[in-house]
Amino acid sequence: MTEALLKVRDLKIGATVYPPGEKPHDIEIVHGVSFDLAPGKVLGLIGESGAGKSTIGLASMAYGRGGVEITGGEVWVNGRDILKTSHGDIRKLRGGEVTYVSQSAAASFNPAKKIMDQVVEAAVEQKKFSRKEAEGRARELFAKLGLPDPDNIGERYPHQVSGGQLQRCMTALALCPEPDLVVFDEPTTALDVTTQIDVLMAIKEAIADTGVAALYITHDLAVVAQVSDDIMVLRMGNTVEYGNTDQIINNPQEEYTQALVSVRSIEHEEKKPTPDPVLSVDGITARYKGLNFDVLHNVNVELHPGQTLAVVGESGSGKSTLARVITGLLPPRDGEITFSGRKLSGDLKGRTREDLRELQMIYQMADVAMNPRQTVGTIIGRPLEFYFNMRGAEKRKRIIELLDEIELGEKFMDRYPAELSGGQKQRVCIARSLAAKPKMIICDEVTSALDPLVADGILKLLLDLQKIEDVAYLFITHDLATVRAISDSIAVMYQGRVVRYGPKSQVLSPPFDDYTDLLLSSVPEMHLGWLEEVVAHRKMESAGN
Amino acid sequence: MHPIIKLVSQRLALGFLLLFGASALIFGLTEALPGDAAQAVLGQAATPEALANLREEMGLNRPALTRYFEWLGGIVQGDLGQSLTNKLDIAESIGSRLGNTLFLAFWAAVVSVPLAIFLGLLAVRYRNRWPDKLISAVTLTTISIPEFLIGYVLVYFVAVKLGLFSPLAMINDSMSFWQKLNSIALPVIVLTLVVLAHMMRMTRAAILNVMQSAYVETAELKGLSNFQVIYRHAFPNAVAPIVNVVMLNLAYLVVGVVVVEVVFVYPGMGQYLVDHVTKRDVPVVLACGVIFAAIYIGLNMIADIVAILANPRLRHPK
């Protein structure tokens, strides 16, 4: 093996935390991690939030975000320990030898400067290229990364290009100074699946063409399997498993890795439609105030009692707008909504308390959907008081029942939201909506902000609760794996229209319309070479047309 | 229409509306004061007949609204009217004094604005270390001491003891430019000390706020030096709030110098205004008030427009 470009030995990273009501104290967030990266190779760092993967990535640039500090170990880049080198040498390292691609290019580009100025800045500042050479290089990279109009796109400001394009510009920014190593920190997580696949391919080809080494950080094992040579699985600052990609994906040794590999494998048998739907949406057309175009066009869907309708689409497809119309937050311009046999008023003010009780909602961001100053018991108890006038022992008994149903139990009653994990918060939100004994719950991206294993747990819980409480779900998501796991019927939305609708088995079987085909084929699959297969398949198809 | 032209013209229209409102307010307030110009000229011992005659002569017995609109009609044609008490043309009397006030304010701004921004940048660069604390301590001390006290202290130590600058800031047309500058040195220093803290603190806060953003992290990870990160990436995005507070302070330099002018016996607008308020000379007070209001509104409007222009989303729409 050649001499390692990046050699990390027993890396320990700490941070100072400021818990409310306690004295600030130091904690360790990475507990002695070691790995090697040879020139031109890609190492995937994978783990859930809090695993320390971004922190380790930034440590390879001797950088600590916020109050984070490297407390021990060695980080060798190009033959020297960068934790012991001079301040001036670290500046040469950052932006010269090691560069960084962040999760959100939209936030990482300076809004006040042209893209080109930012892309060439490091290369010029590090005296690797003259301004003119660097600009030429940037244009080559723009072309290589498949950006439109590569000769002029650099003259634009960041807000003038799309999110996927900006993410590619960020990759160009990182590659422009000809670094030896690029740290990719969740570079495709914020993108839609159909955009993700293009950016992923662009990154992979750019890595291959330039021969640069890379640390690829993500929580999505299926994604990292497509780009990396080796994978390190991290959990709470410790290495769980470290090996080559083939071994990790096909022959994981540790239980935790096995769980990550087999995630998204919930099986759910589709139920047959009933004669009386609990919700039927007929010809809904809607627009927002101040806009002169419709956001929803003639939407027709039905949801049957005790079943799940998944509404799937990318950002901007109108799926959340549909939820707003059903809840009455956005009165439709045309069409009507029938709910448990009665016509619903388009405006929230026209709805009865019974309408409100029977139609509940769970949100993506559980932590902002709860009052941080109320205990879990108060939060779940509120709908019991409001809808059923429950008080005292009766209310307490019901709260405990609900806490048992969401698998948390009585001991959580007096806790505050801040003391709960992300998954536990979402469970409390589920209990709060169930407390109203609804006929239907709108679930708006309820698992999107959660780590895969936690999200799996929430989906299983929702399915179990559906059996017990006989509640129907309108499940809004952009994630097709979630759709497969939970739905009985599916509506695919694109640009405000339902482009495909029917029972799950029918929607997910060919022949597909173009958009559904694109959407389905873009979901990363957990096997090696998937990315190349999809891209080759698409090239063949477009050649055929 | 380009969105910027639209926004700027909206601001301009709003500015004129505000100016009109300010003039009505000033007129109303001078009317509400007890006594009038006739009373002030004739004094306590005046007979009712003499008062009535003088009011007739000054036109004070006509309804307030008529007088206001007469005056407004004059203003629109650029005529500020005549002083009630000494019959001099107001525009002429104000002319040279306004020039003096602006001269003083201009040099105070030339010294204080760059100094405040530079100190703000320095405070960010050495945040929470001794230079930051020293800058904050000194500027907060000078803003906390009344400006007339600073003025007298400077006169005593700098002018009298050290004999460096003139203790009186008298200027006239026969003086050369350098003589004038020498003459206003002390008031400029006092004004600078008064406005420095506000602008420095705002610069520091605005830049620190921007320093939390992801694009500053990107800049740091490019290996730029701390100063490069601050002035290339943080400063351009902190311009809007900084310009706002700078303009407020510039307006203060013009409008709020009354006390400093009195301390240094400087022939500016402040003294002129104070004199005529005691004489209840409404046209003069109105004229000064409207000029001050126009300067205030104008500077704040510039701040607004700069803030709009600093936003690349408005400058370069999709």
C-alpha cells in the first residue's frame, strides 16, 4: 500500500456544553477514532446524527465548528501532523491541500458575491493558480459537473441558480485549487432524489477524473455504497465497523451495521378499498394569496377508513399545499372535500369542533410543534380536556394509556420536550393526535428529519396504531422507501397535479408514466454499481428516443 | 419597471409625506407654546393696546391654519419668509450658518465614521480579548459623559494648558481652510467621541452576527486570514445595519450639535435656533425645524436605499 495521504490516529474531540440550569462542562464527542486514506481513494463515513462524522471530517482540516476542540490523537496529512503544525501551515492546508463541500451550498455561498469569485478564491489565495488560470479551470469544472452554460454561470449570484446547480458549484469550488483531499459532508442530503442522482454521478466522475481522495460523509448507506472504496460505520463517536465497501454492504459483521443495511425493509400488505371512503377530495384547485397561478390543479383522491394514502412528490409538487387545503388553512378556489360522510367547509372558521377533532395532524419538526415549557403529560392531556372534558384521575389514566401505546410509558409524563430524543418527540406528537380519537391523521413528512433506524421505528409504530385505533393516514413524503413501507394507495404528485394514483401494487408496477419512472429509478438502492446501472440505463433510453 | 427604481421612488414619495407631517407638527408645537413673538418683543410690562397693534403688524391675529398654509406656499417656492423680530430674510441668515454647521458635521463624520468601522472590525478580530474590551470600555465611557463636560475638559487641558488648538471655534470667511480646520478641531473631537460608541458597537454586532453563517465557515476553510474573512465575506453582508446606524449618527451630527455649538461659541444653526425659540419667532423656528427634518429624513432615506442596494437579490433579480 502507498503512503497514506490522510492518517488519523486515536482522534479525540471534545466540546463544551451549556445545559440549561447546569454549569457548563466539557464532554467528549469522538472517542479515539483511527483510519487511513490512500491518495485517490474514497472513504465513506456513515452514522446517525451525533455519531461525530462531520466533526471527524472537519478535523482533517484542523477545524472545530462552534465550541468543538480536538483534544487528542494525531491527524497526519501529507506526512505531517496538522494538530502540531503552525498557524500559517494550517492556512496553506485549508483550501489548498484539503477542501470542503458542505450539506447546504445555499448557505455556504456568500450571497453578496458572484459564484466565480468564490470558486476561484482559494486557488488564487493559495497561489496555486493565477486568477486567469483559475477561472479557466473553474469553467472546465463547471462543464465537467454538467452545469448549464459553463462559460457564464460563474457571473451569476448564488440566488440566481437552483439548489442542485449550487451544490455542483460547491463541488467545483472544492476541486478548483487541485486539492489532495476533499471532504464531502452530506453533499446530496438536501436535494430531491431525481436531482441527487445527477449530483452524485457528477461528484463520482469528478473524483475519478481528478484523482483526488475524498472523505464522503452521509447518513445514507445506499448513497455511500455508490461512491466509496472503504466505509467506516460510526456510532456516538466510536468506530463500529471499518472495512471495504463490498464487505460492509454484503457481509456486515456488527449488529448495528446489519440494522443499517436492512433498514427500510418493513413489509406491509395492501388493504382493499372499502365502499365508503373517510375522505374524498374532489376536483380541488387552489392558489396562494398574491400568486397569479394555481398551485393545485383539479386534484382527486380518496382515503379509506383504517388505511394509508401516501402522497409522494418532490419539493414544490404541491403535496403540503394539499394538506393545507384539507385542514382548512388554505380555502380552495374550486372543488370540495367530503369527510366521514359530510361536506367540509373550505375555510377553517366554518368547521365544527367535531371536524377538528376527527382530523388531526403530525408535523415534520416535532420539536417546534410542542410548547417547550409544557411537560409531556400536559401536551398529551390538552386535547383530552379540550375535546372530551376529561379531568383529574380519568385524564391521567388515559395519558398513561397513550404513553404505553407509543411505547414510552408513564415515566415520561413529567419530562419536558428538551429532554427527549428526536424519535421520542415525534412519538409524543403521535400520542397527542391520537388523544383526540381522530378518524384520520395527516402525517406531513413525519420521518424526514429522523435517522433511518429511528424513522423505521416510527413507521412500525404508526402501522401498529392503525390496527388498534382503526385510524386512516394521509401520509405526505418525498421518500419512496417510506411509501412502500406504509401505504395502501399512492398518489404521485408533480407540479400541482396528481400524475398517478391507485392502489400501491398498481402504482408501483409497470408500465410507468415518465415521471414516476424517473422518481422510482432515482431512489438509491443498497447494492454496489447501482448508480452506474441507472445512469447507463438512462443514457440508453435517451439515445433510443 | 426595475424593482429598485420602484422601491427608491416609493421611499422618495414617503420622504416628502414625512417632511410635510414634520412641518405641521413643528408649527403645531410652536403654536402650543405660551406667549408669542409680540409678547416676547414688548416684554412683561406691555399694555394690551401695544400688544394688539404689534400682533396686527406681525399678522399674528389671523387664524393659525391660514398662517401655516401661507408659509407652506412660500416654502414650496423656495421662500423661507422673514423673521418676525428683526425683519431679516431667513434664507439669507440661515445660509451661512447652515454652511458652518454642515462644515463641522462633515469633518466630524470624516473622522468618526471610518474610525468607528475600523474599531468595530478590530473588535471583531480580537473578540473577547483585551483589544475588544479596551475599545468597548473607552467608547462607552465617552458616550456616557455629557458632551458639554467633555467639551470644557478639552478646552481646559488641550487648548488652555497645552495651547494646541483654539478654545473658541469662531470661523469666518476671511480665514484660510487650514485656519478653519484648526479652529474646529476641538468640537470635531468632542462630536467624534459622542458618536463613536454607537457606530462601533453596531458594526461589531452586525459583523459578529454574519460571522455565525455557513459562508463564513466556507471562507475560513479556504485558508483565508481572519481579516480577509471579515472584510471580504462578513462586511459586505453587514453593510445594511451599519449604514443605518451611521446615517442616524450623521443626522445627529447636524441636528444634535446645539450644545457643542454653544460650548465652543460656534456660529452654526444650533445657536441661531436657540436664540429664536426664546423670541417665539415662529417663521425662523419653522425654517430651522424643516431644514433639520429634511436632513434627518434624507439621511435615513439614503440608509434605506443603500440597504436595498446592498441586497443582491434586488440588484440582480432572477
